[in-house]
Amino acid sequence: MSTTTTTENKSFEITKGINGLEKVILRETHGSSVEVYLYGAHVTSWKNEHNEEMLFVSSKAIFKPPKPIRGGIPICFPQFSNLGLLEAHGFARNRLWTIEADPPPFPSNVNDRVFVDLLLKPTEEDMKIWPHSFEYRLRITLGPGGDLMLISRIRNTNADAKPFTFTFAYHTYFSVSDISEVRVEGLETLDYLDNTKNRERYTEQGDAITFESEIDKIYLSTPTKIAVLDHEKKRTFVIRKEGLPDAVVWNPWDKKAKTMADFGDEEYKQMLCVEAAAIEKPVTLKPGEEWKVRLELSAVPSSYFSGQLDPKKVLQGA
């Protein structure tokens, strides 16, 4: 049984989560909510006003450091993928972040919104594997309509005048009714790198992305809005992003799912990752420079037209 502590900031609560890990709970007056673990600054729950869960977290997720949490919204920094000395997808997602009580001003309207500001700085161990000083500030905001917004600000604080370079992704796991009933709109005709084929480059041919086998693609030069349409739930997720040119679409399908210890054999059917990212062209920051990006997620009822979902209404009205 967890105990809840209310901080001076009335917009969130701090409580104990799984295995005693601290988490922050944001609640909006109409009933929507968000849960964020300080371990990884990891959003693990986003519920609408009807208490329906929007994010997928595996029933086998290991909420125990140093293992990252499987599902929700892991933060991939300072790298996306598995390269060099760094662990897969970087170390931000399995470090303990702190709540920042008095952060620098964020250029966002906070009226009628609840939010929490989190901060990550490198440890001595981090500096051994990635020798750069930085400050990573993350604001997680829940809007009055239940929209979820994440604003990341990464600053180079190196004292030796050295720049650093990184790649990045918000590795969002959406909860879906059945992967075979889902389609993604907004990425048609775009080039992508196929991670299942050594990142060979192809051009998307379909008029929408549908799913019948493993997919692991990095779409390039993507629009600022992408729609994920769930036919069975009659629900569409709208992804809005700023400063993140790429979008990863991933589902492990059955064979790979069975190789993942923290993922159920059949759970691939109930999830889809569509990730706002900066991968193809790594970001370079000089000392004192700051990089700022934004992700906003919303869920709206899907529209029908001649028996088909009509994503144009969603994208045009978003």
C-alpha cells in the first residue's frame, strides 16, 4: 500500500510505485491522469477522463534498476539504437531524475494545466562512458482536454569548450485493441531506414501503414502531425511534434516478442510504438547551447467514411 505525499506544488503528488520506486501523479479536473516514474523520467500511464489507459506497459515489465521499464514513454538519450560503449538507447531511461522546484522559465502556457519539471545531470559513472556535461530538463504537462505534452530542453554545460553530439527519441508505446486493426497515417510516400535490413533506405509505397509482420522503420523528414487510427476502439491518437524530424514505427511481432524476457509472448498484439525522434541527422550542441523539442499526444474519436476511417478530418483539424 503506497503512501502519498503532496508537495508544495499543488499540481502533482509524489507516491511510491512498483518496488518502492517514486512516481509523480498528475491529475486534471475532468478526470484524466498521468503517472511518471522518477526512474527514467518515465511516463507509465496516461488515462483519459473515462479512466481508459492510452499507453501500453508490459505485464512483464521489470520495475527494478538498472533494467529500463518496458512500455510507456522511455526517453532515448544520448543515443537511439545500440552503438559504441553506451547501452541500448542511451542511459537517460534508467537513471534517477530529480524534481526541479524552481526551473528556468519554460516557454509554454500553463494556465489550466498541471505539470512537473524533472532534471537529469550526468553522474561520474556517466561521464566515464559519455564524457560530456549536460543538463536535461523535462516538463511533463497534462492539459485541460487530457492532452499529454513533453518538452525536453538539453543544454551543453561542458567546461572544456567541447561540443557534443547525440540522437534522441520519445519511445512511445501506444495501447491498441489489435495491431491488425491499426493504421498509421501521415507517413505515406516518405523515405525510411529499415532496421530489420541493416538500415537500408526505402520509400514507403502504401497509402497507409498497416501491420501484419515485424516492423522497425525510421521514417525521415516526417510531418509535424501523425495519426494512429485504431479501428476497433474507434479512437485516433494524434501525435504533434516540434524539432523532431524523424518518426520510428516499431512492433516486434510474434518471433521477436518471444525473445524478450520483459515482454509477453502475445502482447505485441496490444501495442504499437510510434516515436518522435531525431536520428538520421545527429544533433550537435556547443557549450552553452540548448536544444528544445516538444511532443504532444491527444486521443480523439475516429471518423468513418464509406466504412473506412477518415484520417484527413483528424489531421486537418488537429
